[in-house]
Amino acid sequence: MSVKDELIKNKLPQHVAIIMDGNGRWAKKKGNSRMFGHKHGVKAVKRVIEAGAELELGYITVYAFSTENWNRPKLEVDALMALLVSTISAETETLVKNNVRLKVIGGVDNMPKKVQKKLQECIENTDHCTGLTLNLALNYSSRWEITEAVKSIAQSVKSNDLNVDEIDANLFSSRLTTGGIPDPELMIRTSGELRLSNFLMWQLAYAELYFCDVLWPDFTKENFYEALFDYQSRERRFGKTSEQL
Ligand code: FPP
């Protein structure tokens, strides 16, 4: 029996955020190159998207490349960019078949031109899809995003398009790269690391955090269901008492 059968359909999160960690360690344990781990990491992404689409989730955001990841050896960075291009090319048709729409958050303008072109093509080709949205965080970090939002708000105030009194949490949210997307109710991080690593720090303010020891390439649909099951056992109080809920 699968944990999937235990899930309460109308209590599923609308938006799940995932830090896919452990590709390098997984490959090392197998005596292989880090890229071997990333390639198997893509298979885990595919499993999770399929599971999310089957469960009719709204959004899955995966941390695919952070602003800090540029500091990795050039060989790994270049190979990761090539993997992104080949994966998007190979998977666009499957995304469309599964009614999955692609979105990207992050400083995409500073990604290699080839990556930008492939992303744009896939975004356009999946734009009509109305099921799950796969949100790729690329060249993304929260501090970068929050700084950009502050600059955009300051610009609007300076040009008299916005009054300082109109600045509130909703306005701020709308200026983030996730503007228009509901905040994740659940954040999953694999590989036993207990950090946020500059990921969706504003948006995860009320999210349930789920950490597991599984290395990302080993992450199965069943592991995903277990995270959702755990989420459903949590009491989300948003500052209220249990009795008030
Ligand atoms: C973290 O593992 C993984 C990454 C920084 C990259 C994730 C990229 C993929 C899964 C492939 C591309 C994804 C898509 C959606 C096409 P790590 O390298 O930090 O592992 P380690 O902590 O064990 O070294």
C-alpha cells in the first residue's frame, strides 16, 4: 500500500517548494562524478512533477541553481547549464502532455543565452497548460530578490507612482519574482541539511518545513507522498491558539 492512499485530497498544499540537495554526495558514494549525480537528480525532478500533476497540485518550485552556485568549478557550472538545455529540450513535449506549465524565477537575464532561449521556448510552448505549474528557481536567491523588490518599490515612490503609505506586505509580495503565485505551504529539503540557503525566505514565512535524509537522486514518489502526509498531520495556527482554529 502507498502513503498516497492515506492523503486527504482537499488538504493538500497548493504550492510545494523543494531544495533538491545531495546530488554530489550521492554520486561520490557511487564513486562517480558530480554530474552523474545531477543527471540522476533530473530523474527525481521528473518523478516529483509526475506525482504533483497526478495529485493536481498547483505549483512546485525547485531550487535548480542559486546565485551562489556560480562559485562552483567552471566545469560543473558549464555542465549544469548544458544539462538544463538538454533536459528542457527533451521534456517540453512531456510537460505539454501532462498539462504542466513552466515558469522561471530568478535573474534569468544573466544566464547563458542558450539557456535563456530554451527556457523562453518551453515557457511559450507550455503557456496554454492549465494543470501544475513547474517553477524553476534559476540564478535565484532571496536576498537578491528582496533587494530587487526594494529597488522597484523605491523607483515607484521616486516617480510618484506609489505613496509610502501604500507599502504593505501584499504590495511587497507582488514585487517579488513570485508575484501572483501563492506562498508555498510546504518546503522540502533533502539530504539531511537543515538550512534555507537563501531560498524563498519571504514566501516561506508560514510554510511547514520538512527535512529528510534521502539524497535527492534517490527521492521517490513515495518519499514525496510521505512529506505531504507529514504536512497534513501538522496544525497550522498562523499565530492563533489551537482552540481558536
Ligand atoms: C544540489 O546538490 C543540486 C544542485 C545545486 C543542482 C540541482 C540540479 C538538478 C537536479 C539538475 C537540473 C534540474 C532541472 C530542473 C532541469 P549538490 O550538488 O549541492 O549536492 P551535494 O550537497 O551533495 O554536493
